[in-house]
Amino acid sequence: MLDLRPHCECCDADLPPAADARICSFECTFCAPCADAMAGRCPNCGGNLVPRPIRPPAALAAYPPSAVRIHRQTPCPPA
């Protein structure tokens, strides 16, 4: 089950469950503008960033998004 992390690891923008977020295979999470600025590559693992699936509202009650905020220790690289 995806964590649905609550924010962008680069700019710290809040990303509600239905937001246009991008994730890699390790679930590193970024907002669309940051992902685009990094040319769709995860700065943590080098993998590609893809749109995060939307969890249906009915499932959010049973499987809420994560509240854990993960911040990069170094700035995100530009594209």
C-alpha cells in the first residue's frame, strides 16, 4: 500500500491525497513543478518519477495518508 506522503520533499508544498504528485519506485514524493524541474528523475535514487495514483475517497477512511514528512538533506538539483 502506498504511503501517500503529505508533501513535496523538495519545496515542502502540501500534497493532499488527490494532488498532482509524482513518485519513484521508493515512494519519494514530489510536486509536479519540482518533478518537472528535475526532468522527471528522482534526486534520491535516479529512478523515473511517475504520477502518484489517486486513492478513492471511500478507501481514505480505512487507509489514511501518511503524516510523516521526509525532507531532503541537500537541495534538489535543477533539471
